[in-house]
Amino acid sequence: DVKVTQSSRYLVKRTGEKVFLECVQDMDHENMFWYRQDPGLGLRLIYFSYDVKMKEKGDIPEGYSVSREKKERFSLILESASTNQTSMYLCASSPPTQVPSSYEQYFGPGTRLTVT
Amino acid sequence: RKEVEQDPGPFNVPEGATVAFNCTYSNSASQSFFWYRQDCRKEPKLLMSVYSSGNEDGRFTAQLNRASQYISLLIRDSKLSDSATYLCVVRFSGAGSYQLTFGKGTKLSVIP
């Protein structure tokens, strides 16, 4: 069974703090992703990574950065947290595949971040 | 432009009913299609892929119409345990093809 774990289920931080969200997967997947999910807006991609030390911007990268020093770990960093970054953050991973219809992303349980 | 639009919902249906969700996508070069299910306060999980010829998995049937850029999910004989949010998901071809684009989801409540 694929397992994606996230460091915290709930997190409360103050405006201006630096925040680290950690994600670890145990299936040796090349691809990892960070999303945020907000009511009425759905899942939106923040950043993703194809390989160690590789990163690509998603649809809403502003205010975020990422780090991928090891294949199994993908970190999301909020350099200076703001109240509009209060959200559910979901990490996902996927293997590379040559069969498009069998492509699947596996999600972690999410971290609900509140910035006050 | 990569967009996936779904029925707004919510759908409230009695047990045993048949319910259908629809989804449209913006890019005709899209590569593959999926339905994910998300239970309340849980992460999304793959429900089923959607194949060009249509496919069935038990009570669930998915259809794809590439000409109309339209995907559907039919649930027959609804169970209480089917209550969840259903996400229409498209993998667009081209640069960044490992990305998935998610619809905003349709909430289903199956009522006793």
C-alpha cells in the first residue's frame, strides 16, 4: 500500500511566521505535489517536483517555496505566513508511467493550517 | 487554458436511487480522465479511470465524449456509503503532463 504522510494534521501559526509543511512517501515515487484546498475553489496546485532538487511552479506559487533534497521528502515553505494562506494543504505523489489511463496520484491526509 | 467544470450540486438522493454527475473540460488535447472520491475531512482517492469506450465498475459507470469534451459518472442503486464529494479530474497533455487538473467537486448525500 502506498503511504503518504504529512507532518501535522492541524497547525496554528501567527502572521509573519515561517512555516514548514513536510511530506514523506514510501513508494519511491519520482513525482510529488503540493495542493491547497479551499471551499468553493477546489484543489489548486502550488508546486510540484519531478525529481530530487527539481521543482516547478503550479497555478498558485506566490508566497510559497519548496524543497526536495531527498526523493521521499517534499517540503512546502511559507516564508512569511499570511491570513489568506489559511487552508487545507494536501501533498500527493505519483510514479512515472507510460500508460496515461493508469496514472494515479496518492494523497496524504492533509494539514489544516490556520494563520492568525 | 486548463479548466474542468462540474455540476455545482449538492445532490441529495434517497437510497437506491440512480444519480449522474457531469463534467466538461476545456482542452481538446486532454490525455486522460478520472473520477476521484473525497470523503468529508479526508484526502481524495481514485475512484475510477474513464476510458474512451466507457467503463463500468460495479454500480459505477463512467462515460467519455471527446467530441463534446464531456465526462459523466453514473451511480446506480445508491448506498449511504456513497455519500462523498466526487471530483472530475483531467490530465492534460503537453508540458507538465504529470499534473492533474481537478474540478471543484460535486457533493452527494444519500439519504435513508
